[in-house]
Amino acid sequence: MKNPSYKGTLLKLLIAPLIFMGGAVCFEASAEEAPSKKLNTVSMNVTGDTRYISAYGVPRHAASALKKSGIKAQPYAFKMSAKPKAAAGPMSWKPGMFFGVSLDGVPIGQNVKGLWNDKPFWVTRGKDADRHGGVKRSDGVYVYVSIPKALISKDLSHVGYAADGFPIFVSKKNKFSSSYRLKEGRRDDPPNAPGGMHDGAYISDYTYIAGAGALDRCSGLKVKNKYYIYIITPEFPQVPLCWAGQADPSFRDGSDALAAQSGGQEDEGLGRSRRRMR
């Protein structure tokens, strides 16, 4: 598979087989430190049973005008199984984790704003995605939270890899519908819940109903009854809410994700850490 190549990138490429513990690596490097226009913004390499993806989080649509876009180039080094297998049960997504990474090297994650009353069950959904399917956080980091439209070339387009190694696809014609539905009625009242109607403001306003759509709880399905893939959908949850396999810890968001998306107010109790490569 060829790696996407972009003109105008101002950053050097990370060496692909970077191995580290604890999370996605965030550097303090600036664009001026590596003024090269001929290098890729993402590199993929498979060694043994492990796939390594090194990237700068620069989406395809902004690669030629990075400074103007306001997007911060953010070096990442992800790793995942190159031969993924389903686990005994799904592994739920939690705040502080990216779900996967796109083929143009941009993290893929849930669109979250914060936690109501610091309760992990009540995750507030963030602002709508831009026309490219992503959001630029207040710290300048760009994350795909919906369909990455610039990566779609055919009806069933491969757009990335999940943290457990299974591939992520998009159906241009939306052939595979979600099995999540908005709950009826009201939420419980404070202090246990935010109260009000189930209106989609929180992830927990939705529930999974087996068989309601074509996709399973993790927004995946088997192709030809053999190959498991994830589907990013135009409707909730858009980005899957769980992994069928074991998510690699390199997909921990190394920045204060919820603080960045909520404009600087950090939610407590998420246990995030930031690490630098040495």
C-alpha cells in the first residue's frame, strides 16, 4: 500500500517503527525546525505482527496551507496488530483514547466536549464536524470525528486503522446503518444525571439495539463472512464506541483532550498523561 504524499509539509517524517509505552507522543517541535517540502506526513510499516504508523496529524485538505488552517502539526507514533483478532468481548471506548488513525495520519476519535458533573457515564457531545469530517481543538490539534470526506474514493473506501488493528471503512452510499437509537423519555434528575429529555446532547442518550441496523455494537461487520471491518457512519455514533479486539495503549490521547475541546476547562478524573519522546 502506498503512503499518501503531500506537498507543502514543513516537517520531517518520524521513523515508522517507534515503540513506546503509555500513549500517543506529543512533541514541542515547530514547523521551522524541519523545513522540507518533499516528505510525507505519514508513514506506515509492518514488522512481524505489528503495524507502525508515524504521522503529524495533518489532514489532506490542509497539507498545502498548514499555517493558514491554524492546525498544529502534532507528531504521533501509533502501533497496532497487523493480524488483529476479536477478543472475548468488546472493549469500550473511554475519554482520553483515540479510536484509530486515518490514512493521512490524523487521529480518529469521538466528538466530546466534557463530562457532566465529572461523571464518566455522562459524556457531553462536542460541536459539529467541519465539512471535512473533523474538528480543530483549541490546542490546534485536528481530529476526525465523522466521515473523512477527502479520503473517500469509492463506495466502500478504506480510510484508516483502529487501535486494535482492524481496518476502518466508509460507505459512500451509506449501505451499512448504525444500530444505535435515541432513547425515549427523560434522563434521571440530578445529582445522578443531568435531567431533561434524551435529545442527543450526551453519548448516553443513545442505546444499542441489536439488529436495528446492519452494524454491531462496535459499528462493525464481517465482509464475506470472513473479514471484520469498522464503518464510520453519518449518523450516531459516527466513530465507533468500542473495539472488537484489544486496543493498543499507544492510542491514548497524550494531550488534555477534553480541556482542549471545551475551550480550556479540564475535566477531572480522566487519568490522562502527556509524554515526550526522548
